[in-house]
Amino acid sequence: MNQRIFIAEVNNQPSLCFDTGLDPRSFARTKMSQSLIDPGFTVNPGGSHEEWKVTGVNEHGGFMWVFGPHVPGKRLDLLLEEIGPISQSPALKQEALEAVIYWSKAKMFLGDVRSALNPGAAFVSSEGNVFLAPEHISTRCLFIEGNKLDTYNCPDLIGMDTTAFCTAVMLYKILTGNHPYPTADIYQDMREGVFLPIHIAAPGLNPQLAELIQAALSLPVEKKNTSKKSGIDILSGILEILTGRGNKFADVSSLFETISPDKAKRFEKEKKNYLFRMNTIIKTKRYILDNKPFLLGIALGVAFIFFILCNTIINTSNNPTTEGMMPDTVVAVYYEAFSSLNLSLMEACIKGADKKDINAVATFYAVLKQRQAIEGAKAPSIIQARVWKELGGQLPDPNVFGVTDLIVKHIGGEEEDGLIIYQADYDLWSPFDDFARKRSDILTLKRDRGKRWRIIELLRTEN
């Protein structure tokens, strides 16, 4: 990246320079000189501050540079960019954490005094001095650097809410190694609260700190909610955790507790479930909103599918039946119908038992058809678990659904009495999990008036 805000020698002394990227004629035509009266601010650790003003303009390599007194420290955005999911240097993280603390305090010290929000316009020294560049000229320079978007601030927020949000985004980057809003739809994600929750992204993080960061990142979403935490309350809480009463910086490692392997697995599962929901529900919703006219016909088609689906469930006259089946066959057919998403056959097997399996299959089937209608060939094809296992059953495979390893045992009742009880043990595979759920069902079957065996009760335990 070609930096446009940097320290360089001007007139034989170090100065803070802003490379406008404009030749002399363009500089004059755009009236850039009018912005030179805007001050920057240098905020000291104790809270006092002084104005920083431009002292000159000169031409360098055909472009106009604006410059002023030297300021110590590193550019805050460049410091944050050094932190990534692979680069986990404790010293670098600690340096960035302390820089964010100094920056947040400086913004609180300035209060209502307008100053640049973008961390790219801030320099922070190890002693705690914070420089905030003039807003107009720094925004121009950051734009032509290639940072067209301020990825640390939401344009909908004002005052201390803005500072709290920006602080939370920077802390998220430091503590997880990733930016909370990594997609091109960054502002829409900010407004809709689309980000991986901090307690999942940073397992073991201090719960009070995680709650405050989560509250700050939710400010754009909850801005109309009068009961929410204010920006100043969030900032005060964050700084209290990170600095303590003795004004001593917390060590990054002290913000995390060691988590057990079981907890780590739960966090990983929760992360996968969230990402699945985000990729399917949120992206589908946005696609529909952005393509309303085009998708009107598809929406009518989906409505027709729902109508046919409901009509199929309600009108059972043409549905398959369990006539002629032995009771153990009915149990086996029920789980095979569940695996193949055969709603009508599942209905035929049940009379009076809980229909949560049927409801789950109906919902799953509807979502699957909707995705196929919208995404076409890109939509995933669901593989029946029994078939998948017969073909080798290699993991990971996110599109497997259904029952495998079914074992049915007779545990009570007799056919002659018209009432019989079975125990069914099996593994359930789902696209939402990369492991099988162990289930054990107790099924009670009764012969109905048509002499057909039907499931009248289903009791389930799951490991």
C-alpha cells in the first residue's frame, strides 16, 4: 500500500506529511487549500490536548504535499493490520491493545470536539500521546491510498456511540485476529448486526468484556432502542476491564480463560451453525430484496410448492398406507421415509404420536426447495444418509441427511393383543452437524380400525 499519511523529512526536519495525490493545478482547482485551516489534535495521557495545524505546502515529485509538526508514534490502522489469524505475536497484540486504549481515552477526553474517526488518521506513541489528524485532508489521503471505506466506523452513529463502536471493532480484530465485518457488504452488515458473536470468535474471552464488545457492535442495530447501553457506558466498562483501577494495562492473555476440549467443540459447533444460518438465511434474504422483480415468478412458484405440500399432507385419501405391513416393517418404513423426506409415507405410519419429525422434515424440505429455486444448480443436493454410508461415508460431507445403523427390538406387547412396543436405536445425520446424533426411540404401535399398524406414541432420548 502506498501510504499517503506518513512521517518524512521536510526542510531538513521530520514532519507529518499528507500526500494529496494532486498536481499543483488540480490542488488549486479543487480548493484543497481551504481545508488547511482545519486543525488536528494531540491528546496527552493526562487528558490535556493541543491543536495541531498545517505549517506548509510544497510540491514533491509532481504532487502537492501538506505538512506540519512531527508527531510521535505509529499509525493505528497499520498497527492493526499487522494482526491476523496466523500472526499471533503476544507483544504485537499487547502493543495494539494499549494503542486502542490510549485512542479511546483520547476520544473521551476530547468529548464533543470534532476529530477524525478513522484509525488511519491517528498516530499513537508508546507513552500514550495520541494524534488525531485534520478530518478533511486525512479522509482525502486515505481514500486515494485505497481505503475507500472506513471499515472501523458505522456512518449511522454519532458522538460517543461512534467511539464505542470503533473501539469494539478494533478490539475484535486484536482478540480474534479477524475483522468482524470481512465482506464487501460491510455497512449493511453493520446495520443488520451480521457478525460472528465475539464469544464464539474468541472462546474463553472474559464474559464481561465480551458482553460490552457485543453491545457496542449492536449499537447500529439497536439505535432506536432506548433501553440499550449508551456509548459512554460501554466505553467506561471496557476501559475499567482493560486498565483496572490502578490504571495498569491488562495483559492480553489475562483476558482469556482456558477452556476444556468439550467446550471448544461446543464453540466450534455453535460457530458452524451461525455461519450456516448467515449463509443461507441472510444471504438469501438480501438476494430476494435486491432482485424482487426477477424473483416474483419464483416466489409464486415457491408458494405453489407450499400449497401442494400442505395439500398433500391434509388430503390423505391418495396417500400410501401401512396396509398389509407387519408392525416391525412399519417402524423400519417410518425411518426410511424420514430419511428420504417422504412426508406422505410418514403420515401413513403415525396416528396420534408426536409429529415433530414430520414438522422438521416439512420445514427442511421447504427450505431446500426454496434454495434450489433461487440458487439453481449451485444449490446443494441432499444425500440420503443410508446411501452415503453404503458408498463409504467419508467426512466432511455437509449435505448428508437421514438415519443409519437402525436397530429395532421388540420390548413389549403382542400382535394378538393389537398393541406392540419396539425400541429403535439409530444414528441421525444432518447438514447442520459433522457428527451423528445418537437417538433411542420407544415406539408404541396399535392396529387401527382398518387393521393397519400405526405408531400411536413415540418417546425419544438423544445423546
